[in-house]
Amino acid sequence: MKKIAVITKNTTFNKNYGGLEVHTKALIDLLSEDYSIDIFAPKRELKNTEITEGNKQFYFLDFEYRTGIFSDFQKNKWNHGLYNFFKEKIEINKYDLIISISSAGYPLLRKKGDFDCQFITISHGTALSEYKSLYNESGLSLSLLKNTPYFLYNYFFKQKEFINLSDYVICVSDYVRENLIKETSSKNVSKFQTIFNGAPVDELYEKSFTTGGDLKIIFSGRVEISKGIFVLLESIKNLQVRLYIAGEGSALLEAKRFVIENRLTEKVEFLGKLTFDNLKNYYKDADVLVVPSLRVEGFPMSIIEGMSYYLPVIASKIGGNSDAVLDSKTGFLIEPGDTKDLEEKLDYFNKYPEKIKEFGINARNLVIQRFSIKGMIKEYQDIIKRFIK
């Protein structure tokens, strides 16, 4: 059986995972039906150093995930540790392909001459997008200034090097593809391909749209300032709605205080972090999904997950959101941080509840046509077959 190595900075075994890790897990699970997959990731808070699941072998390395300018010279950091561990491993196991999730595989890519293997990078964002996200979240802050030297190193050197050294680059949205080509000044644009994240589609599910009662809103994701949680809470103060917040994060306690201080306890319910099996029940019950992120994200999984359950989506006009949220067709796009615009768009569904069904059906159909997990996997399989003879 052919062997693939996957390098990633986090997994769904870790407690703080998000859409990137969910996407990676779905990809690995399906590829493992045809290939033997070894996954290399930082150990972080995990106790195990190895986990075996069928054709999947996970290696959790006890190195701090820091990939800064000087991390090559620090033995306890990812750059140094991954390279040495992998160098020993490849003497035992020859890999037919190495897949780097974003820049996690950079320590291997920059020394790819040591490995008789081709590299595919799956890009979920760009260096400039990350910096813009930090600015949107904190403005001209001390945090922004502290991160500026690394951004400059990443933008002008590291990102260009690992993208140009990659044999093929898969981007999770057209936004990522277009901006990555610009930021890296790549001349070989033919090696960049967009493969949208895919959502599982319950083909037997049909939504029963009901009218009347409070508008039911769901937010699914990390409860953090950068995810726009306070933009959403501020926008519902004067609306007759019911908001379900599925997720945990660094701003959870602050968000709960905000709800109490602004007398929103009758409107807001915190669900905690849910498994997808539990989350989908809330998708089925909700009227609209809101993704008010301040982060410039490649292609949020929550958008297409919600759309697959007939949910219209109101999302920030930022990053790859516009690839799935077609304004006034599958939902609405708003300017990041614009609480007034978000309030108006939510109230629109209160005033015109028939639009929930119209937009919801459009959203579901778009997922089936462009964003199904079956379609995503087929595109990945076609590419991998080209690299593994």
C-alpha cells in the first residue's frame, strides 16, 4: 500500500481545534481507505505520543510549535525537532508523497533535497490575511507591533520559500489562491488549484420550514473576539430573537458577562463545544447561521455545514466567505464589525420569514453542487493519483 505523510500543526485530538483540523481529519479519514497515512503533529497537551487507527498512524512530537526566525537553532522547537524525527522515520518508511497542512511542513520543505519525495501544500490562508486579522481584532496595538517582525519575515521570505518549493499548492478558496499567487509573486500559476472545503450532506434530510415565533440564530465556532462574538451580541440587543452559541474559547467568560450585564439571558443560550452529531440538531432547528468574523479566513467550515441544513448565512465580507455566501441569494454579506448592518440583516428575516426558506433552499443546493465532501475528496484523489504512480 502506498504511503503518505501528512504534517499538521494541530489535530482533532487536541482540545483547541477548529475548522482547519476538521477539514484535515475528513481528508485523512477518506484517503486512508486507499493509502497508508502517517500524521505528524505537535504533542501539545496530549499524553500519548502515538495513536493508531486502521491505516492511520499519528505521531505526536514533544516540540513547541514555534516557527519563528530563530527556531531553527532551538532543539525544543518544531523546526528542529520535526526535521530530525522525520529524517529518522523516513529511513524506515519511504513515503510516496508528503502533504503539508499550511506551513506545518516548512521544516521539511526547505530541505526537500534530503527526501526523495514530492510535496503538496494545502493552504488555508496567507501571511497578509493573518496580519489583517490581527489588525481587525486589536487595531494599532502592542500585540500588532510585537507580531510585525514575524509578519515581515513570513511575508517576504518564509511564505515565498515554502510555496515556491511546493510541487503543488491546493487552496481552500479562490480568495486564498488569488492572494497567495500575488503575495508570493509566483510565476507558475498552473501549480495552484482551488479545492473548496466539503461538507457532509444528509441526502435524506428535508427541512420543515415554520413561521412565527422568535428568529432562531446559531453561532458555531470559537468564542473569541476575532470571531466577532461581541459584534453578534451587540446586534441582537433590540431584536426579538433566540441565539444559540456553540463553542468555547478565550472570550467565553467575557461573553457570558456581557449577556448578563446587558440583560440578554432570555435571548442567549451557551451550548459549549458540541460534537457534530449534536451540533447538526441545532442546525436543523435554527433559522439562520451568523458568521461575524473579524478574521480573514480561507473558507470557514461552519458556513457550508450550516448551508447543508438549509440555513441562510449572514457572514462578514472577508476572506473566502463570499465564495459560498452569495449576497441576497444564499444569505447576506456584511462589513466586518458592522453591528448595525448585522442587526438590519437579522431583522430582515424577522420581517420577511419567507426569505428564510428561499435562501435556505438556495444554500442547500449550492452545497450539493459545489461544496459536498464527496466532490472535495474526488478532486483530492485525482491530484494525488497524479503524484503517486
